[in-house]
Amino acid sequence: MTQRLIVVQHHPAEGIGEIGVWAERHGIALDVHRADLGALPPATDRPCVLLGGPHAVNDAPAWLQREAAWLRGRIAADVPVLGICLGAQLLAHALGGRVHPLDQPETGWTRIDFTDGSTLDALEWHEDSFTLPPGARSLASSEACPQQMFAHGTRRLGLQFHPEWNAALVDTLNAHFGDASPLPRQADAEKHERVARWFHRRLSEWWEA
């Protein structure tokens, strides 16, 4: 039987990126649901990934409030969840953390410092962050944002940065947002490849756990 992963998307230009590459390599089928169009996944025990989007947890539109309620149900059912950017903020909030604005937006290539001593240059585009939820472990930070990655047990993982944004997805974002996009117009193949390798490993660890 084919293994399946639920992906919740919040914006037409913020697609699956490297998640799709990883899933294809591992024979995992993706069920993508557009929450911004009212298409929430069913109440299932399948693992799910929550993508990013230009929305605020503290000023959530009605559809995002419905997703937050759905997410609380998935957490109560002990379903594995991985959140990215907005998805990480939703996950942190559902677990008891507080979402708050940064002093200034964090954009473009950013150095991520992991608690194991390693570093990674990854792409960012966010104005909010979150406090560490009760019972969670902080795994990474940056100069401007103390919470870049957290784990809550083995089933829940939050990433404030965007390891899924490969060069093709960045092109899509730049085309959609135009001059408002702070993302680089010239791809850095070496950085993208390093982030992809890191993300594929981390996705596999989360999936296997």
C-alpha cells in the first residue's frame, strides 16, 4: 500500500518545493489541501505538513481559524505534524506557545545556528515568531529570531525558516509577489543543494519517527 502524507497549503505561490522531490524519491504520495480555499483535510491519523503563507496567527482570517481548530484536534489525536514558517507558528500556538511580531522582518538567506553546533544558510521571509511551547525543545536560532526550530516529542517539528524553497519555488514566489518579494533573484545553487540535503535528511528522520 502506498504511504501518504497530507500537505496543507495556504497560498497559491507557496507550493511543496523540495517536499515533492523527497516524497517522489521515497515513494510517498502527497495529498495537498488548500486551506485558504476552504479545503481542510479530513480528521485522519496520517502525518501532515503545514506550509507557510502571508498570514498572521494573531489576526487570522476565518479559514485559518478553522485550520487552527482542526490542528488542535490532530494534536489531541497524537498525529505527527511538521510545520514550516506560518505552519510552525500555528503548531507552536496550538501547543501553548505565543506568536508575536519580530522587531524587524527576517528575509533572504539567513544563517541558522543549531544547538548541535552546526550551521545552515536558509531562506526566510517572516515578520512574526513564537515562544517555545511548554514541553518543547529548541533546536535552532538565528541572530534576529531565537526560535528557528523546535521539537515537541518525536512527532511534532516546527521550522521557522524555509528549507522547502528550492530555486524553482523561489522563482514562482518572485514572479507572484514582484517587487514586494525580498527573495534573491539569482539562484545560489550551492546553498540550495546544501539546504535540500539537510531537509531531506530531516524529513526522513521525522517520517521514520
